[in-house]
Amino acid sequence: MTRPVVIVLAAGRSERFRAASQGQHKLQARIGPRTVLETVLETVRASGLPWHVVDAAQMADRPNAGMGDSLACGVAATANAPGWLILPADLPLVQTITLQRVAQALQEHTVVVPEYHGQRGHPVGFAAACGPALMALAGDGGAQSVVAAHAPVHRIAVDDEGCVLDVDTPEALQAAQTLWQQR
């Protein structure tokens, strides 16, 4: 089996973060020497998995697009993939091993969800059989309906706080920066 594609969702408007940080987009905030987005992309590249970024330019023709629209766009752009790992770009501390473990589990399962201390995280993995449902998504709900359609999903416990630590607020970014410095 060929490897699934990591879809990095980087088209969000960052409204909560911008409102609390004088207009800065969370993906352009710094964590260590790089931006949040650069940090995520470095991890994705290090995983050895193929990847595709969905950014605001790709979603420009959809002014009120939500996460479901971005996800559908990324899956449609890589429609021949054997599966997908959906990774929001605001998880700068997600570990390479988590991406690799989710990809490995997709060889035997239709939907794979990493968990850190019982909390569901990202990337969520989807086998190729989920492609049509993923490409039909729209709005802000993400892929919750696809996950629900395949319940119970395969869950894997990971020792990776980064899979649940998104940086939606300046306070969350500060927590991520502190954890990054401890690594």
C-alpha cells in the first residue's frame, strides 16, 4: 500500500486569535525560531509522508468556507491517494511519530484517531473508502459526520500532547512555546 497524504488545513481565518492579538494570524505567530505554520510543515516533511497544504488562496472562491470546505478541497486535490491524515495547521507541537503511527494504522482501519490521555487529537486518518464523503463536506463541522459514520473508530494512544494542543488563543500559544522550550 502506498502512503496516505497529510492534508494540512491552513485556510482558516484565525478570528479568535486575531481578536486577542491585535490582528495577528495564529499561523504567522512564532514558536521558537519559526512560525506556527513553518513548524507544522517541518514536522510533516520529517514524517516522510506525502503532503498537501490547503491555504487561503485555494479557498478564495469560497468566502464563507469552513473547515469542511477546506478538508473537501484538500481531499479532492489528492483524490487518488490511498488515504488522508487531516492535520489542522495550528498544532505546532504534533510529533512526527504520531503522523507515522496514524498512517500505519490506516493500513488496517478505515478511520484512525490518536488520543492523548483520553482526549481525541489530530491528525485523524481516513482510508480511501472515505474519499467521497470527505469531498462532500462543507461548513464548519469538519469531518465529524464521516467519523460518526464509521463508529466505532480505531483509536491509538499516543504520548504526544502536541496532537491536542492547538494555538487558537495567545494563551494557548504561550503554553505551546513553554512546552517547545522544554523539549
